[in-house]
Amino acid sequence: MAVLEVLRELVEIESPTDSPGVRRVAEVCARELAALGSRPRFLDGDHLVAELDGDGPPLLLVGHTDTVWPEGTLATMPFRVEDGRAYGPGAYDMKGCLVVLLEAVRLAGERRRALRVFLTADEEMGSRRARPHLEREAQSCAAAFVVEPPGPSGNLKTARKGLGRFRLTVTGRPAHAGTHRHEGVSAVEELAHQVLALDDLNDDERGISVNVGVVRGGTSENVVAAEAEADIDVRVPRHEDRERLEATLAALEPRLEGARLEVGGGWTRPPLEPSAGAERLFAKAREHGHALGLELEAESSGGGSDGNIVGAVGVPVLDGLGAEGAGAHAPNEHVFLPSIPVRAELLARLLRDPGL
Ligand SMILES: [Zn+2]
């Protein structure tokens, strides 16, 4: 099928994480991959794996079939093409990128390496279900290429931060705000101290970010608050930072006498640290890109992807190999159509590279 037709078909199936559309998107990809000679199979219902015979240990191609857009979005954000851009929910992240993957496998033809395609069904929610399957399928692979969108200037990604989601729960002691205020211990006041202490953990130089994104607490303005909590997003570039930060969070001490703290939650993605393996993959990509008129650079991303999971099992990862576009997770989301054949050819050349 023509590239644009497949893109339209994929975008017009709404596929928020955990919806039936996810499996339908995977079935379209399975149909296209089967037409290219692969043997697709489903794991845990909707994660797709497809093997393609070829030389050597397989190269892993990683993408995802879910989007962040709820069902019904198409009514206000229909698929449309304008000025070389295709719009619609998930057109860029990552249905346009899935088309790059499919097209790359086609263009790579017969003289390519053995391939294993893994399409995650719940990437946008942190790949909790896919993770053990992806780890297992990645283990025997020589290298992995992730078709997430490239950086804003088209750059590839050789490192990504690790992500954690924590919850700090503060327990105080309730009391009447007017008559018995001094008998109470305010969980809201304690939380205020802790929010400022957490903010101090930010370290731009090391690339560590700690964001208290949500706070909740108290029951009424005339009651000293008994409970309060904060949801915290933590991002770290290295494993050692992760351990240090985890220890710091576990060691938080209350400032008010009688208040208690409890930290829950944990790490959702390990950091994808810069590695010699990823550098080598990037050097190859830059060389092939050069022949296609692309001046590619490598960059590190603050956001996570399935590349983090694959990197953690020791497989070298090159990420950002999808199509160019803009507005991921935003109403103007679109993929830049002329980049699809170029990025597909870049990936196809990597899949044919005997030196990987
Ligand atoms: Zn994505």
C-alpha cells in the first residue's frame, strides 16, 4: 500500500493506551510486515513482535502503537494533509514514524541483517506491561533502533534521562483552627517545607530535575490539616544519580515535631546513558545520512522512551530515527511528509550495514 494510505489508515484508528484500537493499529502493521515476509505474533494481547530472516544476530526495531489522544479526538482533529504535512491524533508520535519503520524494512530489501520488530502497546503510559517482553526480546539483538521522532532540528538521540514518579505523603494531626490550633500539626505546612527542600535537589549542571507537579492537602480552611501529599517527577541522566536521589528521598526528615513523611512510587524508566555502542551506531547513521544530504547530530533527551528499557539490558540503542514533524501531544500535531522517504532510506541503510 502507498505510504500516505497506510499513514491515513493508522491515524484513523484511534489508539489511546489500553483501548481496542491499539491492537487494530498493531494488526495493520502486522499485515504490512507479513507482506514483507515476516512472521508476526502478539504478546500479552497487543504487543507485536515480527521476525524477518537475514544475516547475523537480529537488529531490533522499536516503536509503539498507542497514542496520548482519547477516543473521539478524530471528530475535532481529523486526518488531513496540507502543505506537505499530515495532521491528526498521533500522526507524528508515532504513526508517521511507524510508516518510516515499515518503509525502511521494505527499502532494505533482501540484503539486510536479520530483523526483529517490537511494537509496544503501552509506551505512552511507561510500557509497564510491555517491559518484561521487550527486555526478553531485546536480549539477543546486536543493536536497537527506536523510531521515536528526532529532535526539533532532526537530530538523533544517543542518551535519555531516567524517569521516576514519586509521591510524598505527609501525616500531621488535625485540630480546630480557631480554638486548638497549637494542638494540631499541619501537614500542609510540613509539605510546604518539603516542597522547597525538593526544589533544592534540582541540579542543572548534572541534568537532574525534580518537579513537584501536584499538591493536595487538608479538608477545610478551619481545620489544621491532617494529611497532605505531593506528586513528584524526577529525571536523572545516570544510574549513580538515580541511586543518590532515591537515598535522598528516603532520608527526608520532617521539620515539624509530630509530622510524619512517607515516600512512595518509584522509577518508571531507567536512564539510557551515553555509551560507546550508541556512539558507534550514531557514527554509522551520520555517515549514511551524509550520503542523503542530512547533517545529523546526536543529542540527549529529557524524555524517556522504550530505548531506555532496551539500553538497560546492555544492547546499544540509537533513538530518534522516526519522521520529522512537530506538536507531539498537542493539537497541531503533524508529520512532515517529505521526511518519511528520507528517514526510511536512512534506516534502511543502517539495516543493510554489514558493519553493525
Ligand atoms: Zn512516542
